[in-house]
Amino acid sequence: MKKIHLLVNLKSGSNKGEKALKQIETVLKAEKINYDIHISHYPGQLVPIATKIVNEISSRNEYVIVIGGDGSLNQALNGVKNSDHPNTPLAYFPAGTGNDFARAAKIETDPLKLIKHLKNNLTITKVDCGKYHDLINGETRYFVNNLGIGFDAYVVNKTNHSKLKTKFNKINLGNLTYGINIVQALKGQDNFKVRVSTNGHTSYYEHAYLVTTTNHPYFGGGVPILPIASIHNHHLDIVIVEKPNLVKFIYLFSKLLINGSHLKSNQFHYFESSAIEVKTDDPEYGQLDGEELSKRKFHLKFEVDHFDLLQ
């Protein structure tokens, strides 16, 4: 192993990224592995940093480790995909609030084990990711978790602006912030109209509450919204939930957490496909891997893609 390039978001998980960097550095020094550090100072900066690093890598023995939350991994992935070497593998050390991709991919969270494994038993696993093209603004981006419109995006918006998030993260209870903001979202998120096309079939929902295109089972810090989804099946899944009343929502949510039987509810719909199209009539909150998208109309075409994960 010639060199490790560390792409770091120090502020992820309310400064968990900074703590994780110190742990990784300690191990790299002990193992006498050469490394450099590239810090993100503002949202989105890891995209150009990753592109630059990947374009300049000169040896097969140089590797990239992302230290941060799922949003940081998202940025690094988009940077790699935009580079001259889009198949460059990535390693990931989760240091965010939700860490849903790490949960889905069973990522190693012990820094010593991670580095020793990369050094001595390096494996590259091809895993799925999502890709979408925005038919309104022409943007194309990739995601590791999901792109959500409506309820989950409302929760992300409120959570990212919550003072409680910082306080709870300091005592390792960051996921409680999502729970608190779910209650707010129940009051604030209205139903909306959406058109969903998969496998040559189009469905129209007038009372959609949550529309999430997902790469794996989890969202919101470990909530298994679609247990059958997988980062290895070469498909994406889309979940559409129609707005229930409060009692019905609590009932559905409890089934979701207990045994996954929410999948049988009349308000819950899902489709698996390698290509999905989603169109909303009105502006709604959006989120991409836990990062806010502007509140706007959406017309998106999704397809499944992949990247190489160092494990």
C-alpha cells in the first residue's frame, strides 16, 4: 500500500468526523502507511476534491478513504464519477448521524480493523448506487442511499436545522432528532400528486405523502422502510406512501419497526426496477442521501449504476 488519501468532513455527525480522523491517523502512523488529508470546508466541496485526487492518482497502490456521513460519501462518489477514472474504488469510514449506507453494506467501524484489512486482505466489492437525470434543470447525479420527496425530505430539512441534532450527537443519540422531527412532519407535510413510471407501467397517486427511490432498506438513521431492497440486486426500489390519518400512521410505523408487515398496507406501494421516472405537480421538499434539495417540482429519471467499494 503506497498511499492513502483521506477525504474528510470534520463537521459530520456534529464533529464525529474530526474524532474519526484522529483515530484513523493514529492507526496509519502505527502501520507506517503514507497518507495525506483533504478537508471539506463547505457543503459540496468533497465533489471537486475527489475529482482532483482521482485524476492525480498515479499508482494502483493508492487508495481513497472517505471519512464523514452518507452525504460525504455521496459527494466523493459524484466526484469520482465526474473524474477521468470513474471506476476508482472508494473506502468509507462512517462518521455521520444516520450512517444508513454503512448499515446496508456492513461497513467496518473499527479504524484499526479497517486499515489492517485494507493493508492485508484488500477486497473490492461492486455495489449498486442510484443515478438520476433531472429533466427540469438537466442535472445528473448519483446517490448511495435514496432520493426522497415529501415526508422524509421534510424530516431531513427540519433535522438539519435543528439545534437538538448537535446536542444529541454529542451524547451519541443523534437519531432521536429524526424521531422528534417525524412528529413535526406529521403536522407539516401535506399530501401531493405524483406520477410514477416503472417497467412500462405508469401509476398516478393523488394523495402521496412520501415518495422515495432507494438503493437499500434504510432511511432516517436505520428505519427499514423496504427490507427487501439490496445494494447487490442491480435494481432500485421506489416506495410511495399515501397519507394516512395519525392513528393509521402510528400503526404503520410500529409495524415497520417490529416486523416489516407495513408492506401489506393499502397505503404502502413499492416497485422494483432498473429504470424509474417520477414527476410531481407541485413544489415539495426533497432530500438526497440526507442532504437537502430545494423545495421545488420534480421530474426525474432514475437508473441503477454501480461503484467499487474497498472493504
